Amino acid sequence: MRVLIAEDEHRLATWLVRALAQSGFQVDWVDDGRLVRRSLKQTAYDALILDLGLPGVGGHDVLAELRQADMRLPVLILTARDSLIERVSSLHEGADDFLAKPFEIAELEARLVALVRRARGTDRPRFACGPLLYDSGSKRFTLAHEPLALTPREHGVLRALIQRSGEPLSKQEILERVFSDGEDVQPDAIEVLVHRLRKRLQASPVGIRTLRGLGYVLECGE
Ligand code: CA
């Protein structure tokens, strides 16, 4: 799970980055509201942890911009200003949850996981690409209504592709989404997995196309 933290208190942010990374999250950190949008464009995150009192562009404006752009990214607001008005207005602006400082890391993690699960479960419970379906609740693929048997790594790669259906994913992005930091996996391993997936899909109109210099894209057929 990849998370962006927007927080200008360096001590707090450093602690958060370390604690979340230890729990297996992939974490990036920016300390200025102006950097949030750029980071979100560059990288596909599963959630944003957003401090309201940010320099550059404030958290409220970052949030409003995100929602105007119709970005469904789950947002967890952090704020020292634990007032009811702040909380209500943040939720109205489209924050998904709210945590007042100081907080326990365990609570932050629990809320983060719940947010991402909820966002995946309600917004896009199923991903479809032609006859290929992925149910994010049961975490199973079916192809033309038949269960598709995949190894865990094949499953991870195909899931990453179907979640970005229509947009290319680079080998590096696939690596980051499928494998945890500790695993020693070379980008070439992705080629092998894609090759195996193509074989499993070959009887169907669904295919994985290589876009030179960009990566792989799932094509759903007619
Ligand atoms: Ca702040």
C-alpha cells in the first residue's frame, strides 16, 4: 500500500514515515501543499495523509482541488485543531477521515487500512476488462465466468494491470505495486510474469500489450 504524507512538521513526518514503513507501507513525504498535486500526478497512491496547516497551499485547498478534479483517493486529515467546526468542514470538503494530533501510530494505521479498503470496496468493487473480471472483495479473477488460476505473483501483476485498465504501467510501477520493499526482484521478472499471463489469457480477447518505453497495458478486446 503506497501512501503520500503531506506534513510540514518535520519531526512528526519523519516519525510517521519510519513507523509506516516499518509496518510495510511504501511512504513518500512532501512538506508543502504545492508539492502534493505534482506527487499525485507522478505516482499512483492508495491514500493521502494530509495536514491542514501546510505552507504553500493549505490542506483545505489541496483537498478542494483534489475533489474538483474528481480524484477518488482516500484522504485522512491530520490536524492539531481538534475543533468540531474544523472536523465538520473537512468532512464536507471530501475528507474521508480525520485524526487529531497527537495520535497513536496504531490508530493511524488502522484508519488508513480501513479507508483504503472502503474506497476499493465501494467505489470499484469489481474491475472488468472484456470477459476478465476481478472482484476486489473475494480477490479472485474470472475469465468468461470461469475461475482463473494464477500464482500469487501472476495475480499481483494482473491485478495491477486491471486496476489501471487502459493506462500503461511501467515495469517499475508494477514492481512497486506487486512486491514488497524487502523482496529482491529484478524488472526482468516482470517480463517473465507477463509472458505467463499472456499464455493464460491467450484463448480470450484480453491481451497485455507492450508499449515501448511506457510499459504494459491491458487490452480488453472488442
Ligand atoms: Ca502543519
